[in-house]
Amino acid sequence: MVWPTPAVVESIVQKSSGQFIYAATVVRFVQSIRHLPHHRLEIILKLRPVQGDMPFAQLDALYTMILSSAVNIERVLFAISVYSLRVEANDLDLSRYMSLDKEEIEILFCDLGALVSVEWNEKYHKTSLKILHASLHDFLLDPMRSKDFYISLDAYRTKHMIAILKYITPQLGESDAPNLSPVCSRYADIQYFCETNFPICEISAELVHQAFSFPLDQLFNILRKAEIAYANTDFLYFIFLPFIQRMVKFISAIFDYKLTDWYL
């Protein structure tokens, strides 16, 4: 017996509505090594189009169903949102950034192989995600389409700023010698991300706390001991300090507002 049957193939072709990405995603979803192919195909065939004029309804339903299989969707969306914020795959070691082993990253995304793949860069020893379909970003950034899986760039930008400060901080304690390599190595991973997102991120109370908890004195001591000038120290002078100044002004504005309100 031929599997899948011609009728099933025709059904998938009709549901694709001319979008090859739908068929390609179906194939990857069915090929999951963790599940029986015919069970996966039955899940696909039970999808129903959303009522109304929504040309991507079938694709959205498929994306929703696949994302629903993630064991830890919060961490999955956190990871994917880095790339939604225009970070190049090779610019970030996702494993170190999320404090997970490469194998843990693979487990985190093991049920999402139809949408993303975990890549290992042997030359730079970095783990990254490859988003297999550009339309996934469109889906996740549209609250009407993605609903519970919606990625708000403003909200996630702030979350990543907090994570980045935590990401850099541990290396300072490990850098007692006059050598900035550990600090610069981690900053090199997120330099472009910082340059493009620090100036426009929303300032939250948690971000203010994390920024003012950043051990600037340790970093200054390392800078004073260092005999070699590192280009990546521009992070301190041109990005991080202006960011601190933004938050100082932000806090001052709130403080002045409260004083004015109290005085009046």
C-alpha cells in the first residue's frame, strides 16, 4: 500500500494554498525521529482553517500546533526572539548565553525540528539556531496570528538587556589577571546586539536594578591593570555608560515628577 495515499497528498496540496513552505514544514514535521510518521501526519490532517479571510490560517495553525509541542515554550521564545531582534546566527553563542550545554539546547528544540535547527560552528565553537522559515518571524511578531506565542520586541528587548548584563558579569570575577580576554570574548558575542538595542530598549525596574548592580569598579580595575588596549572596551565607553546615563535621567525624571506631585 502506498503511503501517504494520493488523497492525503492532494489534501496537503490543497491546504498549502500555493505556499510551498506549508508542504515543506509538513514534511519536516512528519520526519521527526521522536514520533511515528503516520501519527504525525494524522495530526496535520486534523487541522482546520480559521474562519474568515486569513490567507495564512493553515500555516498559522501548523506553527501553533508545532510550538505547542515545546516542553519549555518560554525558553524557546526567549531564544528565538534573539534572532527576531536581528542578531546574526554566528554573532552569538546561544549555549553560553542561555547557560545551557549544547545538548540541552538540542533537547530544548528537539520537538521543533520542523521550524528551527540547532547549528554547531566548529571553527568558532558556537551554538546557534537556524530559523528554517523566514515567515516564522512574521508569525511570531503578529499578535493576531501567534496569540499565546506572540513575541513583543519591546518586552523581549528589555529581557535580553537584563540577560546580557548577567551574561557579562560572571567573567569579571574570573579576570583577576591583567587580561580582558574573558570579558571581551563574551562581549564580542553580543556587540552588535548591544549597539542596536541598548539605545532603544524600554527601561524596567528589573533592568535598572541589574544595570546598577553591574560591577563597574571591577571592570575599571581590570582596565587599569591591562597593558593591552582592547577594541571591545568601546562597550564600556560608548554603549554601557550612555545606557546608565539614560537610566539615571529616567529615574531622575520619575523622582522629580513625584516631588512635584507631592509639592503641589
